[in-house]
Amino acid sequence: RLPILDALAYRVDKNIQEIEAGLSSGDEVARLDFVRYAIEPVFEHIQSFSPSVSEKIKGYRAALDPSRGTIYRKRKDFEEAITRINDTIAFYLDKEEEKAQSYFPHYFEKLKTDGVDHTIYIGASMVEAGRFDPLYVRNLRLWQLMVMCGVASRTEQLKGDLKVPLEATHLILVQDTPLSIRFRQDERRFDVDGAYDIRHEIIKKRIDKATIKRRSERLTQPGKIAIVYSHRREALEYQEYIDYLQASGCLENELENLELEDLPGVHGLKALRVTVDTRASALEQHVSPEKVREVVRAMPHVAN
């Protein structure tokens, strides 16, 4: 019975209590360092104290991930769940994007991090003949909203198969004014060009943390699609699409009109929020080039 081991046991219990209360930035590294530099060095000596101590230390070492030197089961399950969600969304987007190119040639950019972000650029300056009509923008917006319904349905179905049942949220940012963009040869990608247009990029980076005005609630919620806009005409246009998709059974009937709390450098944003009917069968028949064209042409064009 060594007092130093009692002190070490106290530190172990204290770390456990702090972890159970919640993890903050840097805690993961701090706990790992504690185990590595305060606990593990003691094992070499105390494993000779008794056969039961030796067996427990062997069990601990057997549980370590050989490539990382740490117990990695829960973290691995979490990362595998994120990877599977991202791969499912990315595959579905790529498949639907092939259809969308038949509407009008456009640039589609996809990025996978802790989720899947995509950006669509479309305009006369991006096609050789310069033939363009705003109808194609409306067409792609309706297609995008339809596809987001499909994404929400697929991530909901996937949840039961994951070791860590993660929730997915879905967000669309509307950009209704023309942007100046240029192709960066060094990075092989399009980028926004011009001081005013940079505001669009700032909003993109910050809106996923947006909260509803005078409420602590986050805008993005599982099973719902949030559509962030700046101008009333954008809201009117998307209300047409939402009305159609509600009638089609892809979206539930409730529609929320929300004001957002100001973000650093971003003021006056508003949002529409709708709940997805996650039964995927209601959507499949609609996401086709012919169906989307037909629906857009039939709309009353209130927004114009």
C-alpha cells in the first residue's frame, strides 16, 4: 500500500468526473497525455505486485490500437459513422449531378469534411455560346431542393445501421445576385473574385452555426432543410418550390419563416425551414430532368 498510488487513483477518478461533465477544446489531448505519462509508466513496475494486477495490465495493453497506442474503439466507431454518411451523400449527389448537367452546363464543386458541402455556379459566361436564361437557375434550385430531400431520407435510413447513430442536418444558402468568379489555375477550381462578392463566402463559412433570433435554438435541425436568404423575392421563389414538394409528399406541410441572429460581419439574414418526409419512395419519381423542367415551366413565377 503505497500512498503515491492512492494519489494516482485520486487523479484518475478526478479525470473521469471531469470527462463525464463534458469535454472542451484540448481535453482529449490532455487526458491522453495523463494516461501516457502518468499512468502507463507505473505499469512496468506494479505488474509484478500480483497475478491479478498483471492480468489487468495485459488486458489493457491488448485493448490498445496497435497503430495509435491508445484505446480507439469509440473514436473509430464515430469516424467510421461520419465516413459512411459522407460517402452515402457524396455518391447520391454525384449520381444526381450527372442528370443535372443535362439541364444546363454548370460547375459543381463538392467538399467532404465533417459533412458534405457543395456549390453550384451557373451563368452565360461559363458556356461557350453564352446562351442563358434565368429559367435554368430556377431549374437547378428546384433540383437542388429535391436532391436535399433525397439526402435527408438516405441519412435517416442509414442511422439505424451505424455504431454511433449520428443525426444529419441540411442547409441551403441562396445567392440571387450575380457573382464575379474566376478560375484559379494553381488550385484548379473556381473562386469568388471582388470585395463585395467575398461577403457570400463569409456567409457560407458562418451560417451553419446560426441561431434563431431571440431564441437559443440552432437553425439547422435533424430531419429539416433550412434555406437561408437575404431578399424577399428569394423567399417567394422558394415558397413555390416548397409548396410543390409538399403537394408531392416530399416535405411536410409546416413551413417556418425565421429571422437569424447577426453573425460577425453578417447581418439581416432570414431563413425558411421545412421538415422532410423521410420516406424516400415519395421522392424518387420526381428527380429526373424531364420532371423538373415540367414543374418549373408550370410555376406561376411569383418571384419575378
